[in-house]
Amino acid sequence: MKVRIDGFCVGCGLCAKTCPEMFELPDGADVARVKAPEVSATAEEACRRAAGKCPVDNIRVEGERGGATEGAPPRAYVCRRKESGGESND
């Protein structure tokens, strides 16, 4: 089984919290990354849960039996992280 982040990542960190063996959100990073494309047998279930929790549906799991997330297209919307700082009243 293989996993990848496909498309726009909002950097929420849910994947890294759900499956830290496969995903990480390094300090100061705006996006998560896959630690290794090959999913270990012990991380398969957590990896599938992480894919299901992605708020922008951009985690792709390939080669899994049943194929629920295999090759699924990304959702039509994109969430963007809010910029920190004050609002402008201009």
C-alpha cells in the first residue's frame, strides 16, 4: 500500500496526529508531508483514518484492498489557512 498527499494541503496536522508513523508537519511548515510512500502493515489502518479525516480530501491511498480511497478525485473546494496578523480596515 502506498500513500501520498495530492493537491493543496491546508496544514491542519490531522494526518500527522492520526498517523504519525506516516505523516509529519515539521515545525514552521505550512503543509504536511509523507515520511515514506510505502505504508507499513502496522500503519495501514491509521493511514486510512488519516485519509478519511483530511478536510480537503487530498490524501491518496493506493493499492489497498477494497479501494475506497484509491484514485478518488479531490473535492471541488479548497480551504486556505488564514494569515496571521491584524485585519486591514482600508
